[in-house]
Amino acid sequence: LNQDGSIDNTFSNSGIPNNKINEVVILPDDKIIIAGQFTTFGVQNCGRIARLSSNGTIDLSFNSIGVNSSIEELVLQDDGKIIIGTVFADPFGPNRTILDRINADGSLDSSFNTGTGANYLINRMSLQPDGKILIVGGFNKINGIVQNGIARLNSDGSLDTSFHSGSNN
């Protein structure tokens, strides 16, 4: 839509996802990240995450990594990396977790390591000014440590053990 609410006829409708979009993030360069349950956008395979150009066409330069679980939440970091929260563990294969991070080009960021990660769904995430990540969800453990639904991670994905939400046992 345009700012006045009218339809933007310059925005392409050349493709639609084959399933639900859960998250939309506008990037600083006006490109758009969409994520959710879809596996294709138009005729293009995109594994539940895709980047669109500012005119709505799919950006084929984005490495759509093929997440094997619905993406429920995503957060854009200042460095252009994207933190994603999925429904099930191993979204990128063995030894990856419900919470993971991709680089600005869509490739997996192997430097982000949550250990065994959350043991259940992450519903919301928020970035703090210092780069730490607040997470909220149905989990009760992060990396095997009791956290009962709220935790804070360091910018590298490790659990910030200095954060005490009052929910720890």
C-alpha cells in the first residue's frame, strides 16, 4: 500500500507464497524479508524464508537456505544478520536449534551457537541496545538450564547467565 492507503500498482504480484507468512521485516535498503510456513513463492523454492526486492519480486541473490520447520519469529540485527525462531529443533539439520541466525545473504551463520538451545517454541524475541537477545516462549530450558519461558542470550547465542528473570528454579 502507499502511505495514503491506496494500492501501490508498482508492487509486483508475480508470486504468492504457497502457505502462511508469519513475519515481515523491511530492510534498510527497502528490500523485504518474509518468513513463515511457505516453501515456495510463485514458482521459486524458498524454504520458508525469502527476500523480495522493493518492488515485490523475489530476490534470487538471497540464499534461501531451506529451513525444515515453520519460522514463527524473526529479528533483524544492526549488522544485517537475521535471528529466526522456529517451531521444531534442527531447522537446518542435525545440531542446529529452534533459535538460529542467518547472514544478510541468507546463508547460515555458524558462529551463532545456542548449544542445545530452547527445548520448545520461542514466541517472541527482542534485541537490546547492547546486542543481547531477549526470548520468550513455551520453553522451560535453554541449553539444559532451567529458564521457564523467558531468557536472555548473548549476541553469540550463548545463554546470559547473569540475567535472572525470577522464573528460574
